[in-house]
Amino acid sequence: MKLLSFEYQGRASWGAVIGDHVADLGRAHPQYPTLQAYLEAGRGALAAQDAEGVAASIALSDITFLPVIPHPEKIVCAIRNYHDHHREVVAAGLDRELSAYPPIFLRVWRSQCAHGQPILRPHCSDSLDWEGELAVIIGKPGRNIPEDKAHEHVAGYSIYNDASVREWQFHAKSIAAGKNFESTGAFGPWMMTADEIAPTQPLKLTTRLNGVQMQSTTTADMIFSVAQQIAYASTIFTLVAGDVLVTGTPGGVGWSKKPPRFMVPGDVVEVEIEGIGTLRNPIEQAPI
């Protein structure tokens, strides 16, 4: 089942996508005012049951999408987690070795934007790059989660465009500065519940800029699997319901092209992942 967060007639809610309409589960189950609260209550696996009898009365075309989880406690992002991306980074001249452990950094929730909303290019840079990625939403909290139990903690899967402001990423050895500008982390349009996707199923990922394919791979090319990332992250901190793991981008980023190709206002970027859907965002100049 597809679950999403949205606004309708000035009210924030969450619900289930049924065809081209939405069943407003936030209104039907007011004890769970947000999708995150619903996951925190441990009901992620019961979404189909809780949607029974709730009319899908709102057209998708009439809602404003919100990030799937608008205010996650943690957005844990992987660095260079595809073999082809690692190869292109090395070919482009960066001295990088494969890590023995998943390299990660954190995004803040204010850096997110939703499906259909603009990704904003900041005034301080013209090197805004695309990074299509699989997102994993945690449904069951845990600490020191073993790999063979990791998928029991997954509520669902979504799509992320971990857009990067490249020269800010390279200001220091930590890349977080280039990853946290406001409205650069596109997240959506919805999450597909975990029962719909097998834990180790390879998913095709494609990123298009103005309709032209820029990235194309499957998640089988990941260096560290979803289970390995969950196990590693949960060793550092407790993963809680609503946390988001952004699992790395494949090769084909704009920085590695010769000459580099970055996103500019007027562009439209799409990330499509098999079995989930397509995340689409226009590019605009930040107002301030």
C-alpha cells in the first residue's frame, strides 16, 4: 500500500493512495495525526486493515504533497554506496578507497521538500547536482539491530533526491555542509509499505533531467546493503519509527560529467524507482 503525507484545504494529514485518489486516514483515525505517529504506534503493517471502509474521496490532483515523513528525528544518508558511483568518483580524480564500514552523514528535516515542490538552488552556488536514491523508512525502533533482523524494522520504501551543493560539500572533509541547504532533499511522493517489496529485491533506479536519462542502475549495485546500513546506524544511535535512511546514489551525477552539468532554474528532475513510483521536482532559484 502507498502511504503519504499531504495538505488538503489548508489541513495537514496523511493517508493511503488508492488509484488516483487518497483515503484520508488522518481524519479517519485522529489518534494518529501524522504518518510518523501512526508508525510510532506500531501500526505500519496494519495500513490495509485500517484503510478498510475509509472512502478515497480526495483526488491526488487536489492535494499538496508533503515529504513522506515531514519531521523525522534522523535522516541518515550513505556516501558513495554504489560501485559505479565509486568508480566515477575515482575516475574524476578524487582519491577515495572503499570503506570497510558504511560512510554516513545526517540531513536535517528542514532541508527536505516534497514531490512536486521546487528544489531550490542557493544563491551562493551554481553547482546543484542530482542524486537519485532509495529511501528506507523505519517502523520499529531498535538499537544494535543484527543484519538478519534488520528488515523487521522497515516500515516501507520511498524515493529521495539527495541534491548536493557540490563546492560546499568540498569545503571540508565532512560533506554535510553541501547536503543541508533548505529545500534540496526531495522526498516522496509516498512510501510503499514493506509487505509490497521483498527485502533483497533488486529495484531499478532511473534519474532523468528534462526527460534525459542521467542515472540508471539497480539497488543490487549497492556496496552496503539496506540491512548492513540499518545494523551499522543502529549501533551508533537508536533508530526510531519515522527515521529515514537514504541509501546512496549510483553513478551518473552531474559533477562527474565532462564538462560538469548541474541543475539550473527551469530544469525538471525525476527519480523513478521500480515498484514505488516517480519523484518529480522543478528547479528554482532560492528567494533569499
